[in-house]
Amino acid sequence: MNNNYYTNGPGSPLFTNNDVETPNQETAPNLNMGYNTNSYLNESLYLNKGKLMTIYTTFNGSVEWPNKKFTGILEYASLDHLTISDPKTGKWYAIPTIYVNYVESDEKIVE
């Protein structure tokens, strides 16, 4: 089999330069598309299970809850959601991390 046909380098019919600039941080499009890609926050939350925290969220497009804060004990944290329990009301909340803006705690947050 002739592998030269399938290459995409100089001399290949698939390779063109056309003086196109390579994108950098200033010119590259933001491909985040609303997904929370900050795994550092998720890891930090995981290390702070059992602490009383206030979670600030934004639900884009929601008329009822455009911005909402949840206060409770952090019970679980993963890459895609966190779970808190409110000791005052007995309610439990599972919050997708893509909606989390930031968290507060009166206790020291372990990083």
C-alpha cells in the first residue's frame, strides 16, 4: 500500500498554507460553549466535603432562577455535579457544575 497518498504534508494535495495565521490566545475562538472545564474547582470542592458552603449559580435562560444561591453542607462533588444538604430545611440539592459561578465558606477552603 502506498502511504504517501494519505499524507497531509507539503507536496500533498491536501496540504495548503495560503498564508493563514495560526490562532493564538487573542485570535482563537472561545470554544468553551458554556461547559465548566475548570477541574481545579471540582477537585477543590471534593476536598472540602462536609463543610457548610454557599454556592452561587447562574441558570442562563431561566425566568424563575436566573441567579440563585444554595447554602448547605457539601455532601458530594464530582466533575459534573455537586450535592449539598440544607440542615435548616432538610432539602438536598444536586447542582450541575456548569452552572456554578463560585462558592463561599466561613471555614477555610482546602485547595
